[in-house]
Amino acid sequence: VMALHNARGLIRDHDPQLTLTGGRIPNPFFYTDLVWDHDLGFEGLAASILTDTSEDARLRGWLTAGAFPLQEVEFSSRDKWMYGAQAGIEAKPVNDLTGKLGVAYYDFKHVVGKLNDPARPNEYDYTAPLFLQKGNTLFDIDPGSGIKPALASDYDLINVTAQIDYARWHPIHVVLTGDYVKNIGFEKSQVRSKTGTDDVDARTDAYSFGMQVGYPNIVNFGEWNLLLTFKYLEADAVMDAFTDSDFHGGGTNAQGWILGAGFGIYHNVWLTARWLTADEISGPPLSIDVLQVDVNARF
């Protein structure tokens, strides 16, 4: 962590702060699981600037940028990368109200599949993703009798995330969260040529909104929270490999509700339960309901 100094070389609480992280790191962005699974680990390099680090700051902004390798392709310049940047602002007009807004752009490089030539049947196998869930538009890059699915669309995401934390009844908080993402990298002509069909729709929008009531972070016995979230996630709004792996069994092309609760059973030990119910947005009907019960411990 590096802090920017004032002219006299002194560090004060309200000084801007520059943070550099590299290697295997937590998600450096302000996000929900609409785009990124909460269990997802990042590998790469990220830098973040926070304009004010004091706890009583009424207004502060941040800027985060990073580069993250997704797949190395030997003897090729077509390595797969994700470049991300996010600008945000956090405002606290009164002591019991905090608002936060982040606008991000995520650019996925070299993720679109390329059809193999029958004379060189495995030349572009590396363009197929190493991991898929379900939902994204795919096409077969194998020219023979086998099947090797690859992504038909590019993914360049614009993501807007907002949160309001109302703490009038502290330690009980009411937290409202909204998230919207649009894939502007989807091109119908490209997808049509790769899939070989004219029946292609741009299903590139996703949004979620939710509310949590209770203790923001459960630490002690008897502390609790409740949450309710609605999610709508079209097929090519995000890369299905990286979004929530629990909602609708993972992937995209799903809409539905999440109802959850948490309760502290000991210091730094708490119980959580979630009911996730989701349906397919387009295509053959597919409804998936999931009940999760977890015991969590913090060390």
C-alpha cells in the first residue's frame, strides 16, 4: 500500500491513498454477483486511488483499474485478458445515510472463438473457453464430427452499481442495492456468421435490485440480517463463466428471486440460509430452485 504525502511529508487521515495489489487478489471492484461470483478470485495487477481515507469524510471518490490474464496461449499473441476500470463516488450527507455509486467498464480480449480449418483441425482449439457454465451464445469450432463449443460474441461490459445504506436504527441497517450491466461488444453480424443462423437476438442486458435489513456484518451471537433480491440476466449480458454459480445452477439466461437470512450463533460464527428460485428467460423452460444452508466462521 502506498500513500501520497503532502508537501511536508506528513500523512494525514484525509490524504489521498494509492493502493497497488498484484498476484492472486480479492476482487478490487465495487460489485454484486450479477457480473462476478463472490467466490471468484482474481489474478493480475490492480491499482486504486481513494481521494479521502478519513472515517468522517462526507464525500470521497475512487478510481480502480486492473489487468487480469484469463488464459495464456503459447507461441501466440492471442493471450486472453480482462481489462477493467471503475470510477466511483461515496457520499454521506448525514451521519446515518451513505450512498455509493460505481461505473465500470470491463473489456475481455481475444475470447471469441475461431472456426478450425479442416486441413488443420486443432489449430484454433485454444479459442474455446477453458470453463463454461451455461447461457452464452456458442458455436462449434470443430470442423469434424466432434463438438468443441466456443463463444460467438465478444464481451465489453458497461456496469453501473449503486447502494444506499440507511443506519437510522444503528446497529440495524437498511441497505438497498441496484446493479445494471450492458454488453456493448455483442454484434449481430458477427454472431450470425459464426452460428450460421439469422435467428439471433441481442440479449445483452441484466439488472438486479435488492434490500438487506439487519446487521451488515454478523459478528456476535444473536445478530441477524434478512435479504431479498431480484435478478434478471439475459444470455449474453455477461460471461457465464464468471457470474453467480448458485443462481439458476450457474450461468446466464435466468430471472428470479433470492431470499436469505443470517444469524449469529457464536462470536465470529454464524448460520446463513438462502432460497434461490429462477426460471429460463428464453428457450426451453428450465426452472431451478436451490436451498442453501451454511455454517460460517471467521478467523
